[in-house]
Amino acid sequence: MNSRASYPISSQVLDAAWRRPWGAAGPAENSRRVKGPTIAASDALIIVDPQNDFLPGGTLAVAEGNRIFTPINALSPRFPRVYVTRDWHPPTHAYFQEHGGPWPYHCLQDTPGAEFSPLLDCSHVDVTISKGMDPATDGYSGFAGTDLAERLRADGMRRLFICGLATDYCVKATALEGIAQRFKVCVIVDAIAAVNLAPGDEKAALEAMRRGGARLIVSTHLR
């Protein structure tokens, strides 16, 4: 296992975080400054879509999805507020293949596939955000068609630490919209996993988040 983290993650994900995880510092500086941000009272943990249908055995499975839960469960009790998003689709959603969209049925409202994984420790979850209920929109972002931004501001949250599924879709969309909503955003790279429909999707998503202003960090570097 790579000594830079305690959890098994792909080398390209770890390298993406390690190269410039805390701003403009280069590899040499980062190698001397191992610790990352300190969790503060205005920091929120956002767990994106940790649902059965996105995990091995589900209808839209992320092959390495189960590996996100060890770091997430370790971090959850350390944050003042924890928010979890969930896909909560009606069967008529336009993005399902049955209706001409790209995706198989998944996370249908009130079905086992839409439930949170039993691997997730929900005892520290404060808020659940349902998304993807509008049949005409993709519902990738946790902010899309929800009151997540308003809830975060009402709770005094200013910086978001984002993890969950999947890196190349809902995690990326949530991170970028969080930045657009004027929150500071960190993405926890050992607590996310990608669908990777095409080779390179994961790497492209990490670069898009970095270019958009997100800081890529490893969970074990949080103080």
C-alpha cells in the first residue's frame, strides 16, 4: 500500500491529490507539509449518493465503490455537520434508457436500490438531500433542484468537504456547483470512486474539479 494514505486508492487519484493538494505548492513543498486542512466549525462533510444501486451488485455499479466507506465513516464524527445526498428518481425520469436517456433504471424512489448502503454509518448524518426528482433534469449535482445551498448557509457552513459516488458525475457536479455557489470546496480523493465509462474519465473529472477551484486532499491529512 502507498505510504501516503491508509486506504487503497488508485495511483492516478492519489497522484492527483499529492501533486498539488493544498494550493500552488509544488511536490517538494508538499512532501515537507504532509498535514492538510484543519476541520473547523464552519466545515461540512457532503457524502454524495452512497446508495446500493451505485455499489457492486447494483444496477449502475461503481466497481470500487465499497472502498469509500472506511474513510467516510472515520471522518463523519469529526465534522460539525454531515449532509448526505441521494438520487431519488421517479420511474419517468428522462435520463433512463427506457425514455431515451443514457442510464439504466437506478435509485428509484422507495426501492432497495435507492437506500443508503449498510456500509455507511448513518449515526452522524444530520441532513438528507433528495435530488433527481425532476424528470427533465439530470440531477447530478447535490444542489440541482434542492435546498442544499440554503441549508448550508443557514447552518453557517462555508467550506465543503465532498466525498461519495461517482467521481466523474455526481461528485464532480456537486463540487463545481458548490464553488459556483461561493463555498470553498475540498474533494477527498480516497473517499470517492469513478464509474469510468470511458478510459480517463476519472482523471478528467479530477482535473476539472482542480481547474474549477477545488482542493484535492487525502482524508488522513485532515487535522
